Amino acid sequence: MSATIPFADALSVLRAAAEETRLRILVLLGEGELSVSDLTDILGQSQPRISRHLKLLVEAGLVVRHREGAWAFFRLREGVAGLVAPLIAALDAAEPPLSEDRARLQAVRAQRAEAAQTFFARLAPQWDRVRSLHVPEATVEAAVLDVLGEGPVGSLVDLGTGTGRMLGLLARRASRATGLDANHAMLSVARANLERQGLTRIDLRQGDIHAPPFGRASFDLVLIHQVLHYLDDPARALREAARLVAPGGRLLVVDFAPHTLEFLREDEAHRRLGFAPEQVSGWLAEAGLTDLRLRHLAPTGGAEHQLTVTLWLAHHPEAAADRQIGADQRIGPGLPDRAVA
């Protein structure tokens, strides 16, 4: 038997969608989240008018609003009201004004990508310097995929998403993908990178990793990739990350093993010079996670490669017995996985 909705709710949804500008907004948001400024540029209407239409769509439950610093972004609500989704899908995107809206949307995205690349180009030299000190990113990503295993990962959040690289790696295997970062400029880079990969339905949020704006047990997979060494209180960040793990879920941490490269603290704002395996494992255990697994990716290139990357995979206790990593799952240049007592 199909689900039903109250008559009043249906009336509210249909009234909200039954206006030209609001229907155009819904179609545009079907392509991915957009800011008020984006919609103003695309639709050629004033900011107060666009904001008024968005307010009605939010009140009708069709659209979700979230803040990113001084900006506000909007996206379709997950599983957007069944009465409207088929209508949006049935519209002819090649017919004006939808075709014109889509062309302007592509122009807005191109401008966004150009701005993101300019920002990234300024940071690239220092990032390249750090990357040269450890195994290639492709090796780390292969290890991430290997320890997670094949198949869907469920709902995913990447805490400290940065450029969105991990979301690009895993989002297609996720039922729902979210990225959190404190830096608006980095979120702009992530948004542009993901759009370039055709990943337009990812929810990107600005927020503090020490107080992520999500409810308890919200995600099946929580990821913290190369973030802990920037934090003043990594233990607190891990407690908050563990809070987000749903029953049956997992938390994956990727960071550096202990090292003595003091210049990374002075030049690259690293607060911690890596982490001992037992240190992170202890924090994860204190946060209530179990079945802790380690993998080390040791440097292979001589003196210029001086950082070991470590992966910690922990499970919600209800899933520990079902998701152990088999002894035959290995990756070439790293050390074998081992359980932590």
C-alpha cells in the first residue's frame, strides 16, 4: 500500500510549486544546492524576491536551508515531496525558460570553478610539499577503499572535507553524502571539484568539527581524513565523530604516525606531529567504538619521504562481529592490518 499524506500538506506543497519562479527554482535545485546569489544571477530577479520565494518553499517542506558563514544555501529536501518530484522529472529541460536557466546555471558553475582553482593554485605549492613527504595520494585512497571493502557504505559524512577529495572517492557508493568544513573558501573549492565530477547532490556544510551540527547516530560511515593534526583537541573531535556513528556503522581516521618534522608545525600550521597508533585507538575506545583495526602506509622513497600514514578503522559495537576485516585483505606498500587489543 502506497504512503499517504495529509490533505493540508498536499495543498501546501502544490500551492508552493504552482508559481513560475518557484517551479523554476525547484528545477534548478534538482541540479544541486545553490545560494541566493546563484539563484539571483540565474533567474535575473532581485534578492528580496528570490528570498521570498525560497521562504515559501522552505515553509512548504520542499526545500532545506543551511547557513555557510554569511551565505545561505538551499537544496531540495531529501525525497522531496512525492507530489512534486515526478513533475520536475517530467518537465522538458530543452524548453524555455528551463533551457535558459540551465545555461545560466552552467555559467555560474564555471565562474565558481574558476574562483576555486585560483584559490587552490595559491595553496598548491605548500600542499605539494607535504604530499611529497609520504606515499602517493592514490596509494592512500586505495587503502581507504580496501579497508572499507566493496559495496555500499550507506550514509556518509566527511568531517573536515577540505577540497572534497574523499567525497569524490566515496560519494557514489553512499546513499547520502555530506561534507563539513569550517572554511568557506575550502567549501567553495570542494563544491566546484564535486560539480566537475558530476556530484551535485552532496550536502556541504560549514561548521566546527568539535561540534558538528548533526544528530546522534546520523551516519553509517564517518570519515576524518588528514584533519586531526590541525586540531587543538583531537580527542574531543573523535568523541564527536563517534557520536555520529549509527548502530552498524564505522569511523575511519586517516592521519600521520608520529614524526619529527618540526617545520610542519611552524610552516604548515600542524598542531600535532602525528599520532601514536595506541593514542588514537585509545580515544576511539573511550568513545565507545570497538573492533579497532590499523593499517600503516610506510614511506618508500628514501630521505624525501619521511611520513607514515596510518588508517584507524573502528566500529559501532553492534556491528563489530559482522564487519571484521579478513586477514587476507592487504595493500601492497603498507603493513598488514592488525587488530588492537
